[in-house]
Amino acid sequence: MAEKSLGFPALVVVDAQHDYLEADGVAGVDVFTTAAASVVAAFRDASEHVIHLRTIVRADGANAMPHRQGAPLCVEGTRGADVPDELRDEEWEPVFAKSHFSAFDNPQFEANLWTHGISTLVIVGAYTHACVRETAVDAYSRGFRVIVVSDAVVSNSPEHATATLSWLDGRIAELVDAKTITQLVTKGLRHSFGVGEDIADAQFETANVPLTLAERSEILHLWADRIESSRKRFAKDISVAVRKPLALAEDEVTRAISHIRSAAELPNNGFVTEFEIARGVTVRNEPVGVVGLIMPWNNPLAIPAGKIAAAFLGGNTIVFKPSPLDGGIGAQLVREARAAGIVGLVLANADVNVGRSLAWRDDVDAVAITGSIEAGQFVARGCAATGKSLQAELGGNNAAIVASDADIDVVVPELVQNAFVYSGQRCTAIRRWIVDDSIVDDFTTRAIAETAKFAKDPLVGSLITEAAVDRVSAALEVAVAEGGHIIAGGKAQRKKHVVEPTVVVVASPRDAIVQRELFGPVAVIQTSTSLDHAVELANGVEQGLLVGVCSSDPATAEYVARHSAVGIVQIGGRPVPVHADAPFGGWGHSGIGPAEHGVWDMQFYTRPRTIYDLTN
């Protein structure tokens, strides 16, 4: 095994039912039953999760899979749907019905996994080439580590089973025998990251330390003061932790303080907890309850600070899950928050599965996430299944429209800086340059020179991990294969976490490097034939966070602002100075739920209650 720890495991027993085990062609049932029973016993002795999944077909066969229509197996209430005594469930172990190959066709099964913070699925059962395989694939696609117990699976098609195990091994799952799994479970080699007791304690604290809105505001100002007094330490630690140039780390500290003070000032800027809109009609802004915050690594101080501040002002209990890559910045932030007097704040384990579990937990009422589209959609699915509110900022694939009347001498240096500061690891970075065809040659020549010049600037910094270097390098290879041309940069130094600032002239707006947010030091040049065409290209991606417009004509800027499918419009090419009181949120796949910052945050962190006094 690649890892000796099982993480936080659950044993999943798939379709160990008589109809499957006694079917024609099934061999080695006794070996399977003995091995599977030994694993089940080990999990029970270690008080680990055991989950049973069984195909249950209604008596009329209507929910049988197409290839079973007319002769369904595992019909409800029959012996064939039952299991051998050795694999029977205990009364405390959940049993989930399924009607298709994958166990994930039952959403209650997935909800149970995330609710209990499971990170690893250990699978035994039948059939290897069908239900075991599809359950493993779906588990892997959802981010679980998957282990298939190689001698505790069985099939009615031995050749297909052998090929399936070979295909799964090292690709989707680890193959481990029952003896090894039993030893690992017995030794208790796992890492628990449950937060249930911490949430309950924090809820108790929130309820028993009543604070007025004015008191919460004062505490937030004290928190901002503490960060201000430790400004140099925070900046240095951020720079080291996430490889951010020191000047940018110093700016992040300033933004963190600004976000906290913005929340603290909301009571002076119109936010109240109760107001009367007519005689006898009162509205109260009530806390949502327990709010889970899933935070990114690239702004490990500023983004969590703003979220925690708004959630606290709203009176909520807060579960803060920092990024595994944040280098302990989140823990420092929480220490200062608690020292300032913030109550009801839980610092969760940074493990990625903790964040995923927040969307499914019964004791969490709402989730806010800043991350990738894929991560946001995953969390959104959990929130939708459990009825939670969601605020998601999911990055951008931002474009700048460079009109024919743009001042190239000003615009090109601004856009180069915008694209390559912090190696492009900013959701507001502009990485698509959509240039009018009448000036594209001059623009391109100047962009090559400016990129080479700016590559030496310390503000470029480096990528967060070697894996990020590999990802960017692979994307550049795909871009070239699709017909793109690298006209500047492109070289990588993996051990130094560096990819040179790179400019690619793309062949098609459908190219992968155009369509995806690369989160790296790569800019692409697209040519437009008109303003309408430029807007069409800018809108031609699934993301919709920001668009820039570079033109000397105010009418052009207004036209772009009116017709762009984005949440933020900037006029000019330099990096946008995000204001703490202005709404920050994307359209399309870039954002879900209310915008962030200022009074807009309170649309998420509180919910209105109307009281009609009919005696008044």
C-alpha cells in the first residue's frame, strides 16, 4: 500500500446477496465469505464504520436494471435478496438499497459518508466486474481514496473480474488482501478529523455568550487591531507559507484588516438586527446557525478574515476549514480572533474531506466556499441534497478587451503585470487578451518584449507546488497540440516551482487553454474583428467573474459593461483593487449564491424573519 494509514475509513459491503453468490459461474464463494467476514469483524472490533449496500428490486420488477427485466434478481422479501449469516448487518449498521450497478445511485449512501467524514472506502462484495467496479469508480470520482479487498470480492465472470482488478489497481483503487486490511484496522492506523463535538461546544458558546450587534462590532475592531499590530509577522509568514512575494503578502494583510473593519462598520452603514417596516410589522435579521467556511490557499488570511468577520457579526457559529496548503496561517488567524473575543469559532482539520463533509452534515446550516468550479459544484451537490444555503466564489477565466483605440504603451505593461503577478494564482487575474485585429500585430510584438522584461520582476514569484508546475506544463503541451503557438516564455523549473511567464497565440476559442482557468502564469491572445466579436469571445467561456476593457472611448467601455456576462467590470488593464465594501461575485459557473463583501455578505450570513403583531 502507498500509505500505511487508512485515513478515516468505512467498510462497504456490496451486494453480498444469495442471488448473486449462488448464480451460475460464481466460484470461490467460501473463500470470499471467509475473507469478507474477517474484514467485517475487524472493522467492528475497531469501532469503524460498516455500511451494507444491497440490490433491492420491487416485486413487480419495475426498478430492475434493463438487462434484468423479465428475470429480476434480489427481489424484495425473497431469500435471494438476503445475505449469508456471516455478512449480516448489526442493528446499528446502515443498510442502503440500490437498483443499479453503483452504490452511489442512492444519494442517502453518499450523504452518510460525508456526514461521518469518511475519507477512505474499503470495498468487498459482488460482482467484481460490475457493482464493485462501478462503486469504486464513482467513489474515486468524488475524491475518496478507494481500497478493494482483492480476496473478498467475487464474480460470475472470472476473466472479466481479473481484467477489472488489473484495471482498477493503481488507477482507481489500491488492491489489498483481507489479512493486510485486518491488520491495519486492528492497529487503528487512521487519522480522525471529526468536528461534531467541537461544533456542539461552539454552538453552546454562541448561545451562552450573548453579544449585542455593537459588542460584536467592537470585537471585530479589536481583532483588526491585533492583526495590524502583527502586520510584519503575518506578511512574512504568508510569504513563506504560500510562496507569495512579500509585497503582495503585505497587501494581503492590509486587505484582511479592511475586510474585518468593513464588517465591523456595517451597523453604522445600515445593517440592523431588527426594524419596523410598518405599524405592527417587524423584520428581524436572524443568524443562519452553523456556517461552514471552506477556504483557499492563495489568500490564506484575507479571504477567511472577511468571511469569519461577516459570519460573526451575523451571530453565527463558525466552522473554518483552511486549505491544507495554507501553512498554518488559518490557525494564527483563529488565535488572534479568539484573543479579541470572537466566540463560537471552530478551526477544523485542513484535510480536504473535512470541507467536503460540511455540505452533508446535519449540524451545519450553510456553507461558503472559495475554490475551483469542480470543488464548488461538488459542495453545491451536497448543499442541494441537504437543503443548505451556499455562497461560492469559484474563480475566473477573465478577459480584457483591447479596442483599436487603446493606448498600447500603457495597456500592454498593465496587462502583463495583471496576468503574471504571483504567477497568475489570483482569481481576478486577466489571462485572456482579446485584441482588435487592426492592432494585434503591434500588441503582440510589445507583449513579447514586456513579458520577457516582467519575468525578472520579484512580483512574479512562483507556483505553489511542483504538481502545479506539472499541471501548467501539461496545459501548454495540449495548447501546442491543438494548434497554439508559444511566443514568449514556456520553460519550467520544477524544483523551483517556476514556470516562466508565457504567452500563447491560440488557434481556436474552443481550445482547452482558452476555456479553462489555468491558475498559472499563462496569457492567451485572441484576435477580434469587431467590438461585438470581442464581447462574444469574452463571454465564450463558462466562467463569468471579471472582464476588463481598454479603450479611450467611454461608449466602448459602457457597451462592454452592458453586454458582458460577468459580475465585475474594470476599465483599464492593471490589477483590480478589490474594495471591501463592493459586491464581489461571479456570474455563470464562477459564482453561486449571494455576492461577497460589505452588506451583500449579510444576505448570506443572516436570514429575515417577519413578525406581525396583530394586537397592535
